[in-house]
Amino acid sequence: QGAIVAELRAAHVKVRILADQGEGIPDLLCGFRRRISLLEVKNPETENPLKPRAALTEAQVEFFDEWAGFPIHIVFTPKQALEAIGVRT
């Protein structure tokens, strides 16, 4: 997560770490170009490109389902995080 936060901030993205909130709330609240996104950061070793939601806990799945339609992304790398919120890489 630290590398992702560092890359986002280097790209002038506002980042608030929410990882300690629990209840399935995504790890990062990001603001970029007047748009807010939530990012759930996962270990790159657990990435399954065909089933990214497989890395989520039950509480995270419930949160994602409840907030369907809002910009929430599962990311495994800094590049994915940047692309998810619209930073050109």
C-alpha cells in the first residue's frame, strides 16, 4: 500500500488512508481532477485478472455491492491505481 500511496501523491492525487476503518470500507479515498474514487489495495501476489473480486473479504464484497455504481476499484499495483483514477501513465 505504501508504494501505491507514494505514486499517487507524486502524481498530485489527494490521498486519505482509510485502511483502519474496517467494515469492508476500501483502503484509500482519492481525489483527482475534482473527482473522488475509492481504492481497495490488494497484494499483487493474489491478483487474478479474471476474478479480481476473489481477493476481497466478505465484508468488502458487501460494501462493493452496496455501493455499486460508484467509483470503487480493486488495485494490485501503483500503475493500476493511477489508471483507475484517471492519471495517464
